[in-house]
Amino acid sequence: MNIQQYIHSLTDEEFEQLCTEYLTLHYKNKNITIHGTRLKKDGGKDIVGTAQDVPYEIWAECKRHNRALGLEKISKNVILVISKGINELIYFSTSDITRNAVKHVSIVAAKHNFSVTFIYGNRLYQELSILPRFQYGFEKSNEIIKNDLRISRFFSVFEDTEKYTEESELVLQRDNIFYIDIYLTNLYSATVSDVTCTLPKMADIIFHVPEIHNCFNMLQGSNRVIQIRAEVLSSYTVKHIPALTLKYKCNGHTYSQKVPGGYIDPTKLIYYPLVGENVQNFLSSKILPLLKGNGFSPIYMLNITGKSGTGKTRLLSEIINSAKSYNFQTLYCDAKKQNGFEILREFLCACLGLPYGTGNISCTLDDFSKIIKQYYGNSKVSEAVFSFVFHKKLDPDILYYLKEALLFFSCNIVGGVSLIWTIDNLQCLDKETLDIIYFLIAHLQKCFPEVIFSLGTNTEIVPLDSQGFVNEFLAKINEYEDVISYVYTCGEMQNNDAKTLYYHAIPNLQGFDYFTRLLLNKSGKRPFDIIMLIHWFYDQNLINISTHNMVIPSKKEEIENFINKVPVKSKEIIDQRFQLQMHKKFSFDTTLGYFDAFKVVVKSILYFGGETPVDFLASLNIDGDMLFELSQSLFFKYMDKYPKIVFYHDNIYRYFEGYQFYQNDRSLSLKIIKWLNENAWYKSNLRTTAIFDCYIRASEYEEAVRFGISSISSECDKRNFQAVIHIGTELLKDVPKAQDASEELVPNPFAEFMDAGAKFHVYYAVADAYRIYQDLSQSVYYYKKAYKILQQYSISEFTSIDTCRFFHRYSNACISAADYDDALIVLDYFKKYKGRNNFYDFIMHNRYSVLYLAINDIENALLSIDESLKIAKECKEPQWESVSYSDKAYIYYRAYEDRENTILYFSKAVEKHISEKATINRSSEILAQEAFVDLLTDKLEDAEYLADLALNRALEINGTAMEIKSRNLLGIIQYFSNKAEAAFSTWRKDLVISAQRVNKDGIVKLHTNLGAAYILQSKYVPAKEELEQAYALYQKFKVSLMTHKPLIYNLLFIYNILGDTSKRDKLFEEAYFDNLSSYYNQLISGSENILTDGYWPLQFKHVFFNY
């Protein structure tokens, strides 16, 4: 019997005992006690070793599986090892462990300074053969060569994959980047120290080894992986890489071993360099000095914008390559393919040095807290990060502490190696993620960040639903240019730069100036269009594949005729190139023809949501050789990090996205659903929407409904509101129509599979998603549809508390959207509802008071607020009292223009406020109201301090209206404090944000305050412009007159000064309210001194401001 057969015949317990026996023998002279843990709660480890005289601990895991173990199987206890400060981690496995898993765990071990050993396959049988039980009666495995550092070298075109080659030649097909992975095993009977890899110097290949892979130690028996990134600079010839040299010390001797080099063949690679005088100047004058400084610079944001096809992603890639050569960590995220919170999760794991996305982490909150507390002691932060990373939970409290953690670890990256965090296609991010990123950017000014944000935004294709908040984000970060950020806008190339790109691809084009000039005039100078046109030439067989030279007409007339046939603009070039693919063939025999395979790849990328895994295509018999020839068309490319296929450019994606013939392949859709369900290891943030859309493409509408409704709930929990809106609006086939649009009945194939309850929940989920997006008009539309169903049907499992919460949210949305008629209808229905408890009684009366104030029903406003106050006192809820006093103060401020009672009730609100029980939004409100009281009582310094606190508090949550209110207040205080320039800057910034969020009251107030400030500066023309714009918007938005009295006072005043009596008198008639008559009479009397006592409390001299 051989040892392998014997080991495979053991039970799990017997195998653990065998490994325990081996470790006992291995460590017997090292003062370490080994014991198994099978009879205890082992917390994830099978064997433990402890030193008797020093704090030193070893953990071992014993794995008995039939299949090779991947990262998801072996990484589950890595965090436990980190949290408990374990010194050695050992894996025993009867099956192989994948190289990728070995590499990942090895790199984590290097970052966190613990040793890792993998004993599996033949090594397992060889190591265990030393045990006494195997000395007689067993066939021995080949002896292990001791006193050696075992070295294996692999080439790969992917950073993160199992696809390696041990051959001496690697053919580059997808990119000019490749990787050399060196796997080391210390087979000496002592520690190997000072391991260093010396790389050859080559003119046309740049090598990069991260710092953690230089000058390290390896304990006896341990493993280590060195990953070297290499970049090929020219693709014309095969490159020979000489042997690499590995130096190390052991037992007092210095050793040197050669690591085999090899040949890299990039000649089949279609590679286009980054050319352009402007972009190269940006890299050399801005980026390289920033990277050389390695974080010792006030700059920590790169803002790369531009239209489609202008080279944004190419520039971001160049920055990443440069960063790696200066020993930065890099993290590339693509918002087109990743959910916003997944991007944040990946960033946080990178900062913490933890394995990301393994899907099977064994870790308790207590264990994880020990890691966090090493760096940051707040237990609530530990809980929030743990819930976010491992349970993928999200709620407002978690978000609050998550931002705190992101901010802290952006300045305290584990391992101390600075990070370039690249987010491409930023325009595809959701609002909450953008708000968090802005929070980090804004607050890192006060810190010493170890991260550089590298952001790429396509300003040409911002999704319609996202335009408001994306443009708001860009407007806000643009203010930081040259303060904390460098900005570069990609555009069309200069003439000479475009020529250089052509000459690189077609060497013999140089000298044909007339031809080149006409070509540029016809095709334009966007990099993408030039590259596509070059491949149009290839498709037409006009370029020699070997020499890359082109057949160029020589006569002027022939040149002009040729140029006339050249397609223009991206879509036309893509269209003509697509037609030419129909006639291509593979260079080898296959059962699937070239164009049939081409169509499958196109549809697969579309159906998966922008990327398709190579493994899925392999299941359809599209192999690597076929993908190589298909990718030569430059319609497709491999992703940089993972074996996935994507479109070469977003312009190609959009072309096929609009190609109706490819949209509904039933057979392929069902294969994708089946493959995704069978391959849970495949991680994609688009998995849910891909499966849902494939059900629709396959006309499986009942399954689409079942899957869609269940997914809406799970995506809400993940705060993936983009997916909620996508699935919900598709199921409902119901979107708001423009006022002038004709009512067309849209057929809904899902309707027969959705009962009233299902429709209600979908409408409600979409309404909530839009509410959180701050798109209030859309939110109200869907709430209204849900409300109609709720009136007509009893919704199962929808409790009285659920119903009250619905009315609360719906009425808030209506009031915020100035939809007062609907708000009154909702509240009246809420009043009749008998399922309210004390809290919702309080809420109902409170909402009534706010609504009555908005519609100028002051008597009922006071009655309602007093009723809510009564409930709060009876229930002994001071926090409810605080809210009621705040709203009562607003009644006296806006309706009665009563300064004393405004101060009184805001002060009572502050007094009753309990900060520990308050939401972030309420905390911001109270700080602002306290600041407002200080402003009304001339305590300007205190007021400014509190308003600034209120603003910063509001910024901790995403998109709250309090951000706009508190910034407006800060501007008013600045103006009253003789800081006019600062006030104007504050208001203008607030105006941009208000406009982007369509905050109607905010927009009108800000124009009012700008107009008031201009009056005080005697700049009457701009004052009139601001105030008239405010009044036009006031009428358009139909916002409350009670809220905007200062606008009417100031506009009457400016018309009076400018002698425009007809407009003055017309305004008085249109916008009449109680106090206006006496003010108007003063104006028309011609009195030089206008008395403003008894009018709007917030006034400066004779002019009124609005908070």
C-alpha cells in the first residue's frame, strides 16, 4: 500500500491526527507545543501550536476534498489569523490548491507579516513519509530535495487568474502588460532571509516589483509568491528576457539562483501608444512629480473628463502604469460594471490589506474588531465596517460610521503603501456613492491622505436619471482645481498628434502629406475614430498584416476618390466595419463559423451587462484561439485583470445596444441564466439585472416577475437603487409622461403575473428609490400609483406600522416637491386611518402643521402643531417636543414675522433636543436653528461656528436638504459679518447644488439672498435680475408664499427704487399677504426712511434675507 492510498482512506479526524503527529515531530526541538482542536470549538483552525516562553502561535488547517481548493475555500480563516496575531498559518490538503489561491493568501500574509505554508499534492505525501508509521510496509514517495529554495516561474497575461504558462514563450494577444509569478518554497531546515529578486535591464520592457516582494524572510517550509508586472514598450519584435537572479541568505551563506527567463512575442499585439503633446505634458509636469513625491503633496485627486473616444480610459491606464513603477498600490474600478457600494467595499478592503470578494470568510465581529482597533479604536466603526464588508448590510447608521472608517483608512492604509484609486465611468455611479466620495475628497483636506483619487468621467453619456447629481458632483469637485486636484479634459487630438498615431500604426504613411491631411479632415481627430478607421483599412485588406504598411494611391484624383469612400464619425465607421465581419473566416477549422461566433460574443456581452466570462464562452465551444482572432477585430478585448471579454470601447457597446436584431436571443438567454445559477463563484454586480433581463429576452415573463420581485427586496437591502429602478420600472411599464406627450397604452407582458399586492410593493420600492435619489417629482409619481392600490386593496403582510410609514414618506415627498394638493389628500386619508400609534399620531399632526403653513392656513397650522406638542408631552418624549417647537418657530417666523416668538420656540427646540437619540439630519437641523437664534440676537461669531457645524453634519448623509439650508444660512451669517465675498461664494456654490437637486425652495431663497446683497451694495441692475429670476421660479415651482415673503418685499423695493411703478403695483396685487399692505404703503408714500420693524425677522438694514 502506498502512502497516498492510506491517507485517502482516513476519516477527517484521523487525517487531522496524522497532521498533528507530523507537526509535533517537525517542531519538537523548537519549544513549541502542538495539539489538535477537534474536541473543542476550534474557531476555524484544526491544529494549534504555542511557544512555551514567548508569545508565538501557529495555526494549521486540514483539508480533505476531491477537487482543487480555490481562494474561497482556503481564505476563510485569513482574517482570524490577522486579528489574533497568529505567526504561522499552515494548510494541509489531500487535493491541490490552486496557484491563484496560493498567490492571494501569500500576498495577504506578506502585507500582515505572518508566514504561510502550503503542504498538498506530492509534497503532502513526501512530508508525511517521515512519520514513524510509514517507515515499514509502505511504498515511499520520491524524497524531497532538502536544503534548497524551490522555484517555479510562470508567465500570465492576467494579474488574477489560473491561466498560466510554464513554457519559455508567452504570446501577447490582449495587452502590452504581462505578469511573471515566481512561486518559492523554503526546503531548507532553517529560515531563508533577505530574499531579493534582481531584474534584467531592458530597453523595451519595464519591470515592476512591489516593495513587499523585496528583501523578505521565509521560515522553514514556508511558501511565498513574487508577482512581477511587466510592460512591453514596442510590439515589432519578439523580446528575449534573460534569466532573473534570486539572491538570499541561509545558515550564514549567501546564495544566488537563476530564474528562467523566456521569450515574449508581442508581434500579434495591436498596441496603440498614448500620443499627444498636451497629454504627455500633463503626465510629465503633473503626474510624474506627484508620484515621485509619493504622497507628500497637497494634490490627492485627478479629475479626468471628456467625451467618448477621446482617450480617458487610456490616460487612466497610463497613470496606473506610472504609479506601479513608483511603488504605489493600485485599485481600478469601473462604475459601468460595478455597483457603487461594491466599489467602496473593494476600496476599504484594499486599505485594510484584506482579501476581497472571496465569498466565504470565517470571521466574527470580535475578531474583526481586533484588526480595526489596532488602527482605530471606535467599536461602532468596527461594527459598521464588519456589517458592510462581510454581511453587505447598509442602513443610515452603518453609512455614517462607514464614512468615518473610509476617511480614517484613507489616511492610514495598512502597510503604509500609498494607493491610486481609479474609478472609471464615474458618471454611472449612484448618488449615494458619489456623495460618499465627495465627503472623502472634501474632508481629506484636513488630513494627510495616503490615497490619490483618479476619476474618469464621460461627460457625453451621463445617464438621464443621473444627470442632476453627476453634474452637481463635477461642479463641486471642479472648485478644488489646483488646490487638491489636477484636472485634464480629453478632447480631439492636435493635427501633429493625430498624424503620429497614424504613423505608429501605418509606418509608410509618413511622406504622404496630402493623403494624410485629407484623411484627417474626413475622419476627425478623436483617438477612437482614428483607431477604428485604421482597422477599417485592415478589414478592407489595404494594410499588410506583417509589415503594417498600407497601399496608398499616388495620384491626386485617386487619393480624392479613395478619401470619398472613407466613412466618417464613429457610428458609420463601426457600421461599415461590422458589415465586413460577416465575410471573415477563422484561420483554422472550427464547427462554429467566424461571424456566428462574433454574434454570440456580442450578445453575451450585452446580456451579461457589459462583460462576459471566458468560461461561459468556453461552455459554448468558443475557445481561446477563436477569441484571439475575434479580438483582433478590435470589436472586443480582454479585461485587464480577469479573464472576461468586453467591448473594445463604449462606443461599440452603444452601437450594439441599439441593434435590435441582437436583443432577444431566447436560447442564449436561457443558457446564461443556467450558467449563472450553476456558477455561484462568478462574481458580478450585474448578476441580478443580467438574470432578470435574460428572462425578459427569453419571453419568460412569469419567471421574470418572480425573480424581479424577490430581487427588488434584496437590492434594496444592498442600497442598489439603480437596480431597483431598472427592475421596477420594467415590471410596471409605467414612467411619467411629459405634459405634452400623448397617452399611449404600453403593453405590459408582466401584468397577468402580478396581483395588486405585488404591484403595490414594486411601486413603493421605486418611489422610495427615487426619494433617496432626491428625484422628488418621480418619487411622488410612484407613491401616488402605490397609494391608489392601497386605497382599493388589502395588501397582505403589510402591517399598520408599514401603512403609517408609507403615509409618512408619501406626505413628506409631496410637501418637499411642493405638491400641496396631493399632500393634503394623503394626510386626510392618514387621519382616517385607524391603525396609527402615538408616534404616528404625532407625525400626522406635525405634517399637517407644515402643510398648512405652506398653503397659508395659519390657524390650522397652529392647531396642528399644538396637537403634536400635546402628544409629545403626554408620551414624555422630549425629542418629539423638540421637533414640534422647531415647526412652531417656523410658523411664527414665516406667517407672523414675529422675531421674539421665533427666537423663543427655536430656543425651546434646542433645549429639548437629545443628541444621543437624534438622527444625523435632526442634529444638523438643531445646530442650524441654534445658529439662527444667535444670528437674530447678533452673536455672529457663535452663529458662524454653529452653521459650519450644521453644514458638516449635513454632509455626513447623502443628499439631504439640510446641506442646502445650512450652507445658505452660513452665507447669510458671512454677509452679516462683513464677509461679502465669502457669502457670495457660499451662495453660488449652494445655488449650483440646489439646481442640480431641483431643490425648489432652495433655488428661490438663494436668488433672493443674492438680490438682497446686491441691493445693499447699490448694484440695482443685478439685484433686479436675481430677484426677477427668483420670482419667475417661485411662480413656476408653485412654492409657498409664506416661505418666500422676503422675495416679495425685496422685489417691491427694487422696482420702487428703479421707478418701475407698474411692475411694483402688479406684484403687490399678485403676491398679496397680510403684512404687505403697510410695507407697500410706505414705498408709495415716497418716504426716504422705510421702517422695517415688525416685518420679516431676518433683515439687514432695510433689506430682507431668507433662511
